[in-house]
Amino acid sequence: MTTTNPAATTPGRSLAELRQAGRQVAKQAGGSTVAAFFDANKETLKALLPAHMTPDRMMKIALGALRTTPKLMDCTIESLFGAVVVCAQMGLEPNTPQGHIYLIPFENRRKQATEVQIIVGYKGLIDLARRSGQIESLSARVVHERDAFDIDYGTADSITHKPFLAGDRGKITGFYAVAKLKGGGVQFEFMSAAEVNAVRDSSQGYQTAKRFNKTNTPWLTAYEEMGKKTVIRRLSKYLPMSIEMANAVVLDGRAEDGETQGLDRVLDGDFTVVGGDETAPEQEPQGEQPETPHDPETGEVVEQPQGTAPAAAEAQTPIDWPAKVAELKAEAGECKTIDALVAFKAKHAATLKAIPDDLFPDWNDFADGLAAELRGPK
């Protein structure tokens, strides 16, 4: 039986009719219908794409992603369309060997539908950071216990890192990212392995994989890459960012928190990422939608045992962030050892990650100062 796509057979249909066609699941509609939908939306697509990208190129990328990641066929056509447009606007081609950005399935339980979601790789973040025009270079590295590594904070912050080259470098002890700014100046960020693990432990994807004893989470299959990505995201709070980089950080954060990215709304033409929550009526509350367990290479969804669906988080009440940060400082100030501070950060990882950008530098300076005090003189 052949499925007919109304958007493909009748040119110039209304936006509402196109949206209705886009709500079809790609598997049910078939590859030819997906192609027809993209073809029918060429003018819309052309208006949203950067000048160097063509609608035909984007259609080829979308169909290629469906072939390389078969589970995307369970997603709606409109979310696939939206994901491809957003990738194009960032100038990153998904599901390629470069590892810049990936498309994976995401189960939106509120809508009773599977949507496409964007996951940005650390190499993609580096590429986007350079586009601000103010960053000469950005790199991230892993520190091992047998490396010669030292950090100096003060009037002239610096990092010295000499990797151990005579054999096994030992276990991972931390990650750092360094940005060299045009015109001079260097900005860096260091996170201990314990701090990175606290971020990992707060990830909805990792929690879900751990709950079902699955090993396909990138936190297990690509730990070093995830650690680099985590410290780059932390550093990005202090860097001049291109809009593409800002969008990537927000979208990636929503994916890690198990929230919908709302990519099915791109066809409306008024989709925004940064500062877009006010115009996103279908946005899920934080933590309500756990990330679908998936293979980071193939996008294959891990089937969950019957009757074991993760419970939804309780509804969140508005947070008085200045008061909350003061509360966090008071509690952290009670820590008497560096291990106690690490445990505190692990306990409050989700809250710390959600601190607004205008308050985060104050918290980060406090936490860094406290950590230096607890470590004592070198």
C-alpha cells in the first residue's frame, strides 16, 4: 500500500497542512514521503538555511542520516526536518566521521511521539567556538596521575602539563580546556575527574543506562571525549561566543537533562534556542522526559524492560537564584576537606549546573577559592 503525502502532491499548501504532513512518522510514511516533504518545503528550507547550504544538500544529509541511523525512522518527519535545519544553521553536518554533531531518537512522552534530538560532540563545540572571531584556538586535554601537572591561580593564572611518556600514564585525574584569545590573553578551566563524574552522574542519559545496566552510554564508551566536552562547556561561560556556539550549548544541555529540544517547531519559522523558552509552549519541565537510552554510534534505542519506565520528576517550583546561591555557598563553606567539597558538588550537581549565567561566575569564583584553600599550600 502506498502512502500519499499531501504536501508532495499539492504545491503551495498552507503551513497547517504542511505541519500535519510532517507529523507522520518517517517509517510509516516511507523514505519517498520524507524526500517529498523536504521537496515541498524547499522554499521554507531555503529561507532558513545559510547561504552556503542548499535545500538539496540538506535533503541528502537527512536521507543519509536515516540510512546510517535506522532508529531515526521512528521519529516524526517535522522533527527530522527541524534537526537538519538547525545543524545547517550551525554549519555542522550530522552523523559523519568528523564527530561534530549527531542526530538521535528521543521519546517525548507528553506528545506520545519520538522526535529527533541533536547531540553536539566536543569537536563540534571547538569548531563553533572559533567562529566568534575572537578566539585564536581552543583545545581540551586529559590529565593522568603520572603526568607532571600544576595549576597556579592568582594575578597570572597558568597551567603546566607535561604528559608522562615512559609508559602507562595512570588513571585519569582531570580535564582542562584552554582558549587563546585574539589580541592576546588566555582563558582556561580545569575540572577534576570527581567534578566531571558529578556532571556525569546528574545526566539523565547516564542515569537511565545505569538503571537498566546498559553500557551503551557515551559516558562509558567515550569517557575521555565526554570529559573534554564537559570542561569546554564550563569554559564557554567565560568566552565570547558566536550565536551558533550559544545555541549548541543550550541544545546539548537540554539533551543531557532529558528535555525536548522542540525541533518540530522549526517549520513555524520563529523557532529560537537561546532565550527561546518564553516562545516554546510545549517545552517540558526540567527532568520530566528522561533521555532515550541509545548507542552514540548508531543511534539504536535500547529497549527498556516492561513495567520499568522511569518515573517522572516532581514538578519544579520557581527558584530564587540569588538566595539559592547564597544557600549553596553557606553549605559548601562547611566542607572541611577537598573530598567533602567534591561530595557536596556531586550531591548538588543538577542545581549547580542550572545556576543562571549572570550568577555562575560569582559561584565559580567562590568554589575555586574554597577548593584552593582546602588543598592548602603546594
